[in-house]
Amino acid sequence: MNKTTSARRGLALSCGVAALTAALATAAVPALAQEATVSEIVVTAQKRSENLQDVPLSVAAVDGEELQTIAAGGDDILALAARVPALYAESSNGRIAPRFYIRGLGNSDFDIAASQPVSIIMDEVVMENVVLKSTPLFDLDRMEVLRGPQGTLFGRNTTAGIIKFDTVKPSDTLSARATASVGSFNTVTFDGGIGGPLSDSLSARASVLVQHRDDWISNGFTGKNDVMGGFDEVAARLQFLFTPSDSLSALFNIHTRSLDGTSAIFRANVLTKGSNKLNGNYDRDRVFYNGGGGNPQAYDAWGSSLKIEYDLGDVTLTSITAFETANGSGRGDIDGGNPGGPGFIPFGSDTSDGVRDLDQVSQEIRLASGTDQALTWQVGAYYFSSELEVFTDPGFVAATTLIHENTSWAVFGQATYDLSEATRLTGGLRWTSDEKDLTGVTPPIPFAKVNVSDEQFSWDVSLFHDLSDDVSVYGRVARGFRGPSIQGRDVAFFGAPSVAQSETILSWEAGFKSELFDRRVRLNGALFTYTITDPQFSAVGGAGNNTILLNAEEGKAWGFEVDGEWVVSENLVLTAGYSFSDTEISDSKLTVAVCGSGQCTPTDKVAAVGRVFVDGNPFPNAPEYIFDVTARFSLPLGNGGELFAFTDWSVQGKTNLFLYESKEFYTDGNFEGGLKLGYARDDGAWELALFGRNITDEDNVKGAIDFNNNTAFVNEPRVIGVSLTARLP
């Protein structure tokens, strides 16, 4: 480790310690309003409704209202990036196929069939394929981020963790909420839901999301203005809850989404050799495309699920049956320019890809004991099957069609035993069988069917102890598993499929949970370290423009995260979070190709012409630190209403974009902020506000393309607008 790296990591650690110290110090300020306390947060991280403070995991929870505020400017699920400590997200596929990272661990593979170590769970159903992971967020109750491997209750492919969403469910009372906003670029968003009883035993809820943005990016090559950058998205959900008796309930969910928008906007040579700063070629409002056909992107999807719960007295039987399907395509000018520039572009690249048919079926059944005993437990079984027909059209040869199939079985169990009134022990075990196949339908070069499979155990053990009524500590060790993967992207470019064997992770975690100063402060934290054996990485781009799955020998990481909330008074609430992650590839023999354009400056040890060693490098897209803070201040008016101001900010530390390191392909210090000013009724009946997202109009590099020229893509522009929210009751 060089002195610069040591100094940078030392600074990041100092910032983290300072953030924690500041949180504790501010908490010690004399009480301004003793009756103002933090609210109880109920999570289902262990498939039971529990107080966040009683769960032996590092969990962050975000309520639906805050999520709605973050997405007010028309943002999609990528808006969650750096909004929770240790959580990052990015995409080179526009609003489709996001990539998630928790504690530095994720997958930078951009292909539609890519496997990820972060699972997205929507209403208890796994969204396995990357297209399904882009599911729109609307009428949400809460989001939970479960950090670290979660292989016992949630299955394979969770070596990094889980992002879990729960929507608002039907109830036996009439309720409704809706938010409408209008902003820059004619950005329009409507997010609403209404529900209530239809009879004594049947209730329903209907939810809808409508988003629109005008095209706002001009094409300097064709001379046409405002030809891309816009989108139209419509999503809807209908739920029915049938409760014929006190012991039986059935929740039916059907949902759909339709997206017609723009693929990622790549910008040619906006990075100068030797620098990671945007240069004079960058113009947020203009590109110079001779290809891409306007960079269109269109996808349709729908799905349904049925959750049945039957109370048998001492135990509860739960069954969740689900089906998801999607299809669509996108096209892009990948080189980001034309033969005349901007800058030097060795060759043009215009590629289309998409899904002709994605079908996913899953079935979970579990039996759980009651929670009023010293020993509580749950056991279950899980089945998953998916088939994906994906095509890639490079533009210079006929399109390639591949079929990916995946079948998985699992059985699992978890138990918690109260060793004493203050101490409880939890342990879980899961056996998983995972099999994948790749078949070529129209490959340019025929290849034999590829088949990979594995069977593994995942497990976790945790000990939770209450030091007092207000402070608890816990320790956890967990082993996670991600099944073997197949990558067929290079088949379309006359290459062969690549395969990565299973990765396994052993994670150690120690943490504390506390509610202090008469419950005016909530402060939770965790220190972790993990070793991942045979980590699956993707060597994307570089000389030869390959997308190759590979296994490193080992990966190591350590770090910590802190989540805090301080209710200063009834009128002022502050939250803050900080995470630090030190990740490192450990493989003295692993080499990868560097930039194919020759326009970058690799800093790794050279292995051969165009290749470097990556031993000791950080994981791709693993921010060294994430810091986020929010503040809400209200001024009561005495007429049942209040003026309020809400602001949220996030800062992202140094983040390497590829497996290799260079002077160009990394970011450091990216930040964004939001602001909301308005009037609200005390009873929550309605709210009128002005809002701004990315209010300082930051131009943050989010990723790069390195096989051709120094191309990059950036964050969303500043959006300023007005929103109206109404609720019943």
C-alpha cells in the first residue's frame, strides 16, 4: 500500500470517527423537548415483524415518504445510490438493469443475463434477473437494506446482502395517498394508491405510478435538438386481501410496468488522458452521435403472486407463489460520438440487445412457530426456475440469440433461543442446489451447450445481548453462497462463453444498537470483515472489448457503518449515516486487459502488453466511504399546519470503475443534495412543496467505457419543481 493510499484511507477513517463522535456529542445537548422521541421501526429482516433494535443484523430502514422524496424528480431505483451507508448502485443500461453493491461487493457486468450478489426482494418475491431488479418503486411502505450475506432465509446469490421492499397492503379501513409533481424538462410524476374494504372478508388496494420527461439532449452531429434523454413509464399494482376467518388470509398481487425511454447516454472522450476530471468535450445537454438510432429503450413486464397464511394454532404455515415475465430492448451509440469526434474515436460501435422472453417462477413454503416462547423457529423449502431468451446485435453481423436457464432448490431452517431474559442465540442453515444452462440459438460460431451446477450449505450464527433497556450488542458470523455463473456476451462477437465457479463468503460482524437520551437518539453501528473465496468478477471492456466472467483466488474486506437519528425537538429531526469499506482483490496471478484505446494511464504492474496484474486492487464500484445526512425543520403556524424544510445530502468516496486501476477511471468525492420547502397539515392530510434534486447541478461521472476511447456516462441533471401530496386519513 503506498503512502497516498494510506493517507486517503486514514482520512476516510478519521471522517468516520468524527461523524460518530459528532453524533454522540450532539446527542448530549440538553433536551429541548423531552416528549419528542424516535419512532419505532418495524422490519421483517428475519421474515417476522420485529423492532429494528432487536434484530441481530446490520439493517438500515427507509420509509416510503423519504423514498418518495428522493424520487420526486423522476429518478428510478438508481436514486438509492449512496443514500444508505454501504449501499451503492449504478447502471450503463439506462433505467433498465441496475447494478447494486453492498459493503463493496457487487458485479459490474452490464449484460442482461448477469448474475449479482445483491438480491432485490419485492413483497417477499426475489427479482433475480437484472431487468426485474429495475422494478419501479411506488406506493411503498418501507425499504430495508440487509448488509452482509443473508443465505439462510433468503437463499443463494446473497453474498453481499439484500435490498427488500414492502408496498402498502390492503386493509379493512379506507386509506389513500397520492403525490403529483411537475419539474424541469417537463418532468411529471404521479405516485398514488387507494385501498379499503370491499366486504367483511375482502379488501383491496390499487396503486399506480406515472412518470414522464421530455427529451432534452440534442444531437450536434445531426443538428437536431432535444432528441433523447426523455422517458415515459407507467406502472400499476392491484392487490386483494381475502380473510375468510381469523386463521386464514390470502393476499393476491398483480402488477405491470411499461417503459419507453432512452438508453444510457455515453459521452466520447470527456476524460483526458492522465485525469479523471470532465474536460471541454463534455456538454450535459448535447452529444454528437452518428449511430444508436436515438438510443431508444423500451421494456414491458408484468407479474403476480399469491401469499397464503394459515394459523394452525402453535405454528403458522405460509406459502408464496410468484411469476414474473418481461421483454424489451435497447440500443446505444456505445462509442459516444462519430468519426469526427469529439476527440479521437478509432471505430464506431452501435449495439442493440434485449430480452425476447423472460419467465421466472418461484415457490416458497415455510412453517413458523409463535414468538411468545423461549424457543422460536421456522423451517421451509424454496423452488426457483427461470428461462431467459436474450439477443445481442453488434451491428456488423447478424444478431445472436442465447437461452439462459436456471433451476434452484433449497431447504432451510432457523431457530432463536432465549438463553436468558437479556441474551438470545440465533442460528440458521440452508442447503441449496443451483443449476444453470446456456444454449446458443443463433450464434455466429456454434458451441456446445454449457451446463454448470453446484450444491452448497449456507449458515449463520448470532448472539444478541441487552446491556440495558436502551443499549444492545450483538455478534454474527455467516457463510453465504452464490452459484456458478455463465456469461455468453462474447458469443455475439465471435468469442466463447465464459464460466465462473461458485463463490463463498465467510463474514464476521459485531455491532451495537441503542436508543439514548430518553429515546431522542437512535444510534446503531457495526464493524465487519469478510473473506470471499473464488469471487466472481467481470472483466468488462479493455483491449479486445470482452465481457469475461472470471474467479479471483480470494477477496478480502473490512469496514464499518453507523446509522443515527436525533430528534432534537418536535420541530427538528436529523439523521446521519457513514460507512467505510476497504476491499482488496487477493490473487497474485490474476491479470486483465486494460483500455483498448491506449488513451488511459494504467497504474498497475504490467503483466504483458496490454495486460496488468490486479492483485491488491479494490473491488470495482466499491466506494471507500459513503456519508449521508438529512434534516427536517418545521415551524408550526398555530392553524393546524406548519412550514417545513427538508434537505438530504450524500457523499461518495473514492470508487474504482474497473478491475484495473488508472489515472482516469475512478471517481472521488461525488456528492448530491436535495431540498424540499413547503406547507403541510399537522394531520398529514395534504402537503404543498417546492423541491429540488441535485440542487447544485453536480456533474458526477458514474461509469466509463474503455475499449474504444475515454467515454463516460454521468448522473441525472438538476430538477426543480413543485409537488402536491394528499392522504386519507
